[in-house]
Amino acid sequence: MQPLDPEEIRRAVQAALEEDVGGGDATSLATIPEDALARASMRAREPLVVAGLGLAAAAFRQLSAAVEIRELARDGEQVMAGAVLLELRGPARALLTAERVALNFVQRLSGVATLTAQFVDAVKGTHAEILDTRKTTPGWRALEKYAVRCGGGRNHRFGLFDMVLIKDNHLAALRGVSPNPIAEAVKRARAQFPSLKVEVEADTLEQVDQALEAGADMVLLDNMTLVQTRLAVQKCKGRVQTEASGGVSLATVRAIAETGVDFISVGALTHSARAVDVGLDFET
């Protein structure tokens, strides 16, 4: 699993601490002696797949290099309720001030990883792999796509720059061109960005045929019925890979996978994952 870039961690943690701490943690500065020490444990309060521990650790260490951290779980690991993820010891002010930022990272990213793992489990035994999308929290894309990897999913394109994905709105803007918008769009994409993979979104079986004739590398089957998806997969078999998308849920993903599609993209992994319950308990 590709880890997060340390510089990405540093920037994300710094921005989060600046947002939360501002001019200073008024409560801790007013009530906690500067030399006070404390122990605390970060604990899962429900079953989950872990993600974001490196960000949590960085938040504590950025406030004090004296904080000692013992990691008892790893990103990508499935743990049960009650499992201790981190044990911390150090200046009480640093632990208290970084607490919410550290928990926000772990709760949010573990939520994405946990939901991804549920989708991955749902298609186990089929040919299909689960992909994420660009429907991410602004500024958190690298983090949320990392969490998808922690849950066993695969990343689709990171942004608009690393792949050509010709969608319905692109085709609408080319309406009326000859021989058809898909052929013209693929031709232009090959000419402008010859090194990038070209994927075409198809809403109909006719568009699947056009994408194949145009030489697309991959066909995105958007909001097709199971029957249409199965037929499209047969058309593409041995020629290009296929991806299914559109309103995919845990209730429907298995049936979609059983059509033989190569990939299933799920926007809900990042735009609808709930934060899981993780707490930081101080020793009394």
C-alpha cells in the first residue's frame, strides 16, 4: 500500500492545528501547569479499519517533541471495539491541545477505510475491483484516497491532469461533429495528450460500440441496468477494461460485480463515509 507523503502529512497537520489552535489553547494554557505530564490512550469505540495514525502522531509531535508515542495498530488493520490504537505520554498541554485534530484525522479517514473495506468484502470472489472517485473533501484528496487504499480499494485518477476521461458533458459540447462526438473526442485527446490513458463514459450500448471503434483504453458504463452492463462487458471483453458507476451502494454492488465488469467506482467511499467513533482517554 502506497504510504502518504511525509510532506503531505506535515502540511495537513500544520493547517489543521493553525485552524484549531489559533493564538493558543486558552483552556489548557489557563488551567494546566506548563510542566504537567499526562498519559492517554487513543481507542477504537467500534469495529473499524484504521487509517490516519501517522497524521495523529504528527499532530502531537508538532506541539511537543517530548511526546512519546507507542503505536499498537497499523493503518489498514481491522480492529475491534476497545482496541488501543496509540498510547501517549508527555506534556499534558500538548496532548490536550492536539487531541481534537488527531481524532478528526483518525475518525474521518478510518471511516473512509472502513466503508471501503465493506465494499471490497461485498465483491470478494468476483473479478471486480473497487475504485474511488474525485468526490473528495477539498484539500483532503490525498488523505482520503490514502484511506481508500487502507480499506483495500484502488485509486482512480487523482485529478484532471493524469488521465483523460471523456464524460457526457464533454460529448454534449461536441454535439453534431462527424462521425460522432466520441470519435472526435478520442481523436483530439490522443493528439493533445498521447501519453495519457483515455476513458470514455457510455450511457448506451451504442456509445460503447463508438468508444471501442474510436480506440478508447477503457469504457465507463454509467448508470446502466444489469442487463446493459452485462452486454457491454461482453462487447468489451478481450479489448478494453470496463468500469461501472452511478448510484452504487452496498446493496447493489455485488450484482454489478457479477456482470463481469473490471472495476466499480463508488463516490460514496469519500463523499458519504461517516466518521467512526474513536476516543482519547486520559489516565486519571
